[in-house]
Amino acid sequence: MWSYILMEISVIGNGNQSKKIQNILKKKKLNFFLYKPNNSSYYEKKDFTKVIKSKIVFILSPNNTHFYYLNKLKNHYIFCEKPPVNNLRDLKKLKKFSYKKIYFNFNHRFSKVSEVLMNISRYKLGKIIHGEIVSSYGLALKKLYKYNWRSDISKNPKGTFETVSIHWIDLINFHFKIKDISKPILSNHSKIGSSYDTSNVTVKLNNNALVNITSSYFAPYSKRIFLLFENGIIEQINEKLTIYGPAENYDKNGRFIPPKIIKKFNVNESNDYNKSNINSVNFFINNCKNNIYFKKNLFTCSIKTNELLF
């Protein structure tokens, strides 16, 4: 049964992220049909019938096309890149879909920092109090950026807010649950294209802790994660991830000093991202292989993260 299904995988889209997923499928020796939508008629060409006949579909096309394919193929096993959709009208419709066969790829859920957050009780950090996340790299500095869909407001209405910040919003929502979100501040510092290359937003958690998230395509490479807990700190500066604690740490005179290092990790950005994608694909494929439905909380968490965009 499974060998038959393996021959019925389709991949929609052929951009950078799609090629990364394609490479993972190839290394797993999984055959697939690659459907390459063009910009003028990306919905259905003659060979789209091959996609419809597939059992498993990877939706890796631009954000504004996701809902069309999700709606068209909702009886298939679907792996869909984030965000699920990029407008409220489609989100309202998506909420009514069955969660059982749809999986959204918010790949920070499989990152090293996510693994640490899964185990915060082990480090006795207590409740989160505050957070700051900065994620930037100079995509807008590349010549091809002005031709990329990310710089086009019709395809990427909220810019880095929906392409970069959403991953971090989802990570925080996945582990801590977000109660509210501020109106994002969107900017186009590069003046290239019509979309936004920089965004800033603050989310409020259920315990009223605030986490500020900034993402940019027009800044030097920087990955900064600072999560302050009542009994410790999780901090990542580029490739160095460190856990500190406990809060009560004194010098010989009884004065507070920075908490001790509990654990350190070297996290190569590229490797961490690739492993996240691999683990995400493996999770999806294993469910398909064993004909297992996805848990409802994965779908509802993804929908909640998506809703926070609007």
C-alpha cells in the first residue's frame, strides 16, 4: 500500500523553499511529480490533473496561492508552507476544514531553541516574564530581490511580518499561548519593491508577559533571542545558545550577580534550519505512511498563529 502511495506525491511550486523540500524528498528516495505554476496562471494548467490524482501534496507556492490549493485538494494529505493563508476571508473558510490531513510547516517548532523550550521544567526556569527576538538578514541587498515574490505586496501583503515574524510568533504561541498582539509596524527601508522589508510587533501571552519580535530583510545578519524567566534566562546570539539560572546568584558580599551557565549549545543557523525542515517532513511523511491523522491542536495552533497576522 505504502509503495503505491509513494508514487503519488506532488509538489506545487519551485521556489527556494520548495527546492529545499524537494532535496529532502529525494534523499528519502521518494518520487514526486513537480508542478510548476507560472505567474500568470498558477492555479491550473493541463498537468494539474496529475496533482489531483496524487495522494500526498506539498503546497510550496507563494502565500497568496495557498488557499486555492488547500480548498482544491482538501481530501489529500497536505503539507503546506506557512502562513496557511494571507487574508482574513480565506482564514474564515479554512477554519471550517477538517484538521485530520492538513499539516502546516512552521519549522521553528523543530528548532534547537524549541527543543530547549520543550524542556524548560528540566532547567527549573519557571514562568516566562519577558522576551525579545530579532531576526534579520540582507535578502533585500541581493539584486534578485526586486523580482522576488517577497518584495511584491500583491503576493506578500505584510512583508517580513508574514514571511519571517510569523515563524517566531508561532514558536511563542506553540509553547506559551498568545493572548493578544499589537498592530505591526511595517516599513520598506530598502525602497525596493512594494512590500515591507522590516516589521516589528509585540505579543502578549496568557500570563501578560510581553515578547517583542523584529524581522528584517534590510539589515546585517543577526539572530537574537532573549527570553527572561522568573528563575533563569534563555539567550541565543547568532550561533551561541545559552541557558542561565538560577535567579538567586550572589557574590561573596551577598550582591546579585548574573546567573550561572546551566547549558550551552552551538547552533549553526543553516544546519538548524535544515534539520527543522527534515524533522518536519519526516513527521508529516510518517503520519501519511501510517495513515495517521494529525492532532487537532496542531491545526488550531496554526490557525491561531495565522489569525494573529490580521
